[in-house]
Amino acid sequence: MNSLDFEPIGYITSCYKEKFGIPRQPGLVPSAKAQLTLIDAFDHESVRALEGFSHLWLQFIFHQTQSHGWKSLVRPPRLGGNKKIGVFASRSTFRPNPIGLSVVKLDDIEIHKSSVTLHLLGCDLLNKTPILDIKPYLPYVDAITDAEGGYAQQKPEVLMEVDFTEQATFQSKEASLRLGEDIPTLIKEILALDPKPSYQNNTEILDRIYRMKLYDFDLSWQYCENNKIRVLAINLT
Ligand code: SAM
């Protein structure tokens, strides 16, 4: 097979500093912010007229998993992690060519001297993700309202009710002040989707403490009875 060489056009700065906990598709955590900074070869002319679009398609490299290879059958979390389907019927990160595709909201375009930064909302992208291309989302062609969604016809339900310990409430307010973001809302949107692996059952999760890295802090939580999550702490890393 011929190989093709592509260079990233830019890199993502995201609130998600590790893979665990990132939503499984874009738009599910609307308050998650990210910035796409274009490399020097692209100045303001390369984004002229982009401000008229509310949403963008991003093509990117699954850079953190690209060395892990791929298999022709995968177990998507939407099927509980125990049923196999073909890699091309999935949005798995482990693909023959490790290319991802996400539709994201364009919040703002910042042009400073010759540097271009796109401010984005609702990304499902890890920090430092290399971006291959940007295309405007065209509702008249891209929004197919009667399309069949196979085993993922519906948006995943919000599964979990999220509350905070007294300590976590205090720490989340401090983090909001420090970062200038609504951290409690961000945490609730992420945890409501239930980030734990779908094969873990209810009895084995109750005693465990789960952690993920967001911005500059470690978030920890525990599962409680009746689909509840309790946020335990938000500690600076
Ligand atoms: N929307 C994209 C698509 O359909 O191609 C990505 C879907 S993929 C299932 C989403 C997951 O990719 C996230 O939950 C996160 O764990 C993982 N991910 C995001 N950015 C990544 C990166 N740069 N390298 C490896 N994995 C990444």
C-alpha cells in the first residue's frame, strides 16, 4: 500500500489531560472547553469566513493510542463492552489509520499578530491532539434527520446523579475562581455520563475510588447505590 504523509495543521489544548473520563463522542459535555492553535504556516487568511459557522468538523490523530495497533473486531461501550462488532462499524480509537472525526461548536476565533486560535466547546479530545484538518459543518448536507444509527440510534442517557462532599464543594468553587470556569457544571456533565468501563458491574465498583485529571487537578469520586456518584475531592496536581 502507498503511504501518505500528512502534517498536523494545529494542536488542541483541552481540559482533558488523560484519556480516562473523556466523553465518548463530542457534544455530550457541552461546557468542556478546548482551543485549537494553528501552526505558524496558517495565518488569519486561512480562517477567513469561518466565523459564519457555528460548528466545525475536526479530523485528528488518536496520537495516544496510535502505537497500540488495531483489531478487526472491537467491543463498543454502547453494547456493554461484551459484544464484538467490526472496527469499521465502530468509532473505536484503535483503527488501521488512527484518524478521528468530531463535530464541535466554534465559540470564538482569536487572531493575535499572525497566530490563530479557535475556541471550541464540547470536544471529546485529549490535550495535545494533533489536528489534520478543519471543515465547516454544513447543516443542509451533514444533518440527516432520518438516518439510521445502528446500535447507537439514541444519544446515551444521562445515567448518574452527581453530588459533592463538603470538601469537594469548597474545592470546586476554588477551582472555578482559579480557572475562570464553571467547574461544578463541567464535573457534573462528565460524571453524569458514567465514565467507568462498561464491563465493570455494580458490586465491584462500590468500594473503589475513581480518578481523572482535568485542567490542573485530580478529580476523585465514588459510586453509591441507586446510580449516584459522590465527588470526593478536587486536588491540585
Ligand atoms: N468523535 C471521534 C470519532 O468518532 O472519531 C472520537 C470518538 S472516540 C470513541 C472518543 C474517545 O477517544 C475519547 O473518549 C477518548 O478516550 C479518546 N481520545 C480522544 N482524543 C484522543 C487522542 N488524541 N488519542 C487517543 N485517544 C483519544
